[in-house]
Amino acid sequence: MDLRPTADQRALQASARDLLARRFGRDRLRAAVDDPALDRALWRELGAAGFFALRLPEADGGVGLGLPDAVLVFEEAGRALLPGPLVAGHLLAGAVPGAATGERVVGLCDAGAEGARLWEHPGNCDELILVEEGSPDGSVDGGEDGSEGGIPRAYWNAPDWPVLESIRSIDPLTPLARVASYPRRIPRALDVPRLRREAALLTAALQLGSAARTVEMAVEHAGRREQFGVRIGAFQAVKHLCAEMLIRVDIARSAVYAASLTGQSLPVIGAKILADEAAVRNARDCLQVHGGMGFTWEADVHLHLKRAWLRLEQWQSGAKAEEALAEALLADDAAG
């Protein structure tokens, strides 16, 4: 298995980085902290660039690429701290009209076994699809229209739009709400296990990008900050911190890239665990390198840490992922 991106994939990743650098640089990032409403013009530009339609067949107006290519693009989105329901827009591009082009913003809420029902950017989404537990195959009971089981779907302009509870998000760039009730159910046939698996992998790719960016931020700061007339990057303790951060990124990147090639559950679970660890621990170490300055509102380091904490609980939380992986490994060991 060759985990190295091809020349075409490197070009794809570079173009995604260039687009985000032009359209969502630091000034726009800081502006979004004060006003987290989605930039619909940027969303449509992402759609025009193929961000959401990356894996749709060319015959359907998509780019026709695969999951490994999507992972590379999402890594860049995580590096830039791009806000918005990116995972939902990408995974539902073929299911919701207008989502592929960015004309419509779709939300994806996973009730899961714990029933958290957290929904990103509720005030900016045009539609919501709620994934919840149902039969063993992931379906739910049929809706009022007599359709067969599937994933319920609700429209923004429906009179019985879900009842929401506002909650304070730890990430200032990601407004959240809890879906208190979901009264109307219009089932939509989707492969729920695959949806959850790919959502976890793309979230891991976002974590990977953030982890890689905090390494760069730590090294950049250590190279210019002086203490006692010496740049702090010359101190052995700082060198070790940065080296450990880089090692975490390399390990997580290998796991995420490998999982994107197999698409199987266990590799995805492992990739999510390693990417979560890299994102959270690297952000903390980056804060350490920055010292007291890193804890200030003006610094960007805390934004990476808060986003990493948020993603840690999305699409299989760290604790649940570890339990699932442990159970699978024990089952394999017993079978062997």
C-alpha cells in the first residue's frame, strides 16, 4: 500500500490551500470569530471549485474523484480552520439538490446511541438531515408519507421545523444547537453506516490539518521569539516539544491516509483516535511554546484547541471510539 499522494493529488491539495489562503486568510478568520455567520459567497465558491461534488460522478456534474482525494482537501480545510458544516455538505452533495454547488447549506445531525443531537450552524442551514438509531441496518420507521424506512429529512421552511435548544459552543466559529424534538419525518434512503464511517474519517482529516498547522505555528514562533537574548527555538525543551508534535502528525497522517484507501470501520476508528489526539495535544503544546501570549484572545492558537475539542466529540467521540476499537481487537483475538 502506497500512502504517498500522487502528483495529481498533490496539485489538488495545493490548489485547495491556495483557494483557502485567498478567500479565508487570517483577517477573514478573525472576522468570523466576531460574526460566525457563514459566508454564503465563499460557500458557493467552494461549490464551484468542486469541494462538495468532489466524489460525485462526472455524469452527475461532479469531479469523479475518490475518498483519498477528499481527505486531502479536508486536511487543508482543517489547516485553515474553515468553519461550516463541511462534512455534511460533502456527504450529502448527491442527496440534497443545490448542496453540491453550494447554493444550499445542509446540516447533518447524528443522534447516535447517546442522543446528543448537536447541530452545527443551525441558523445558516437550509435543510437538516437527522441520523438516528433504528433497525440494525441503520434505518428508521417510515414517515407520514408512507415511505419506507430511511434517514428522516426536514425542510427549513416546514411549519414543524425541529424544536431547538440553544447551547454555548466552546468554539466561537461553530454555533451549535441541540435538536430537542424532530416532529416531522420524511425518510430518505441513505447508507447510514457508510455515512457515519465517512463522516468520522473526514472529521479526522480536519483534525489532521489543524494538528499540522499548530506545528507550523509553534516552529514559526520559536524561530522569532527571543528570551535572554536567545531565540527560544534553541532551547532543548522547545525542540523536544516541536519534535513530538511533528511525530504525532506523521503518525496520524499515515493512519488517516490508510483508512481513506480501505474505507473500513476499524482503520477509520483508529485514524479518528490518532487524529483527535494529534489535534488536541498539538494545540496544547503550541500554547506551551507560545507561553502566556498563546492564551490571549488575539492569538490564533486557542481557536485550534477549541475546534479540536469540538471535533473530538463529533462522529464517534474519543471514549466511544476507543471502546469500539478495543472490543473489535478483543473479538479478533478471541476468533484467532
